[in-house]
Amino acid sequence: MARRLLRTPSLRIGPAVLGAALHILDEEGPDGLTVRAIAKKAKVAPMTIYNHFHGKNGLLEIIWTEGFSTLQEALTIENNDPPRDLFASALAYRTFALEHQAHYTVMFIHHFEGFQPSVDAIQLANQTFRVLVEHVQRCQSVGLFEGYSATNTAQMIWSACHGYVSLEMTSVNFSSDFEGTFRSLVTGLLRGLGPSSTTPA
């Protein structure tokens, strides 16, 4: 007789299933993320995931939204020193990526076939980018990044940070000092875009 799967109390289903999905992403990567694998890891029936999350895509939406909410909070730094706040936000970006690699994979690295974030989820991502734009605008108020569009400058900074941490996460970073090299990258970029006298060392 087949072993009967015990029912998981409703209040535990969300955390159990989400935790299982994140664990699979961390340990096996995107290819291992299937409804069957998630259900097995969470000790629930596969149909539970369809009933509670509308399938794998519903889970991906939650991971995407949770990730951008956390990243937005991490980037929101304001200590009345715009250049240092921007520098700190770049460091916070790398910290977020390394501490939430499963989220980061869903947000930026892997395209899951059939998954399209909702309008609200995309709006949240845009709001997160706006935090970086606002950092740049505050820096412009003290003379940094003159002659540059705030949006274009924010995009350059985001691209540099994303490129570095993506290489680090995928073990294609050959630096002898991951954090030190990242700091140098951000410092060099900010100095290249504006007066070095207003850029943190």
C-alpha cells in the first residue's frame, strides 16, 4: 500500500512551500525547481501547490516580489551624506545578492519559461530602481554627476554592480579579494562620473 502523505496545516503550507522552493534554487539551481520537487521537499501533495499558489509561476511571483521588497529596503539609506549613502547602497546591493541568491536568481539571472511577473511585481521592481535614481539625484545636488541623466547614471551603477555579483555568484570571479575588488569597482565608477573629492574612498 502506498504511504499516505500527511496533510500539512494550512498556516504552514505557505512558509513550507516557499522555503522548499528557495532551498531547491540554492542547492540544485533553476533546473531543479519543479512542482513535484517542491512538493516532495515541503512534504505536501503537488496539487497543494496548484491550489494555494496557482502552480510554480505563483511561487516565482512571490519570490520575485519578496526579493525586490527586501532589496528596496536594503538600498534605502539616507544619512545626509549623498555620496557615502550611494556607496553604501552599492555595498548593500552586493550583500543582498549574496545573502539571497535564490531570490536574485529569480529576479535577475534565470528566465523561467512561462513566467511573466505581474504588473504590480514589475512596478515594485521599477520602484526599487527609483531608489537608486534618487540616490544619484541627491548626489547631483552636491555637484556629483554633472551633465549626466540621473536615470542613465543609476543604470550604469546598477549594471556594474549586477555584472560583478553575477560573476561572483556563478564562480566566474577570479579576484583574490571579492569584497575589496567590488569596493574598488564602485569607487572607480563614481570617480569616473564625477569629482573625486566628493566620492568616498
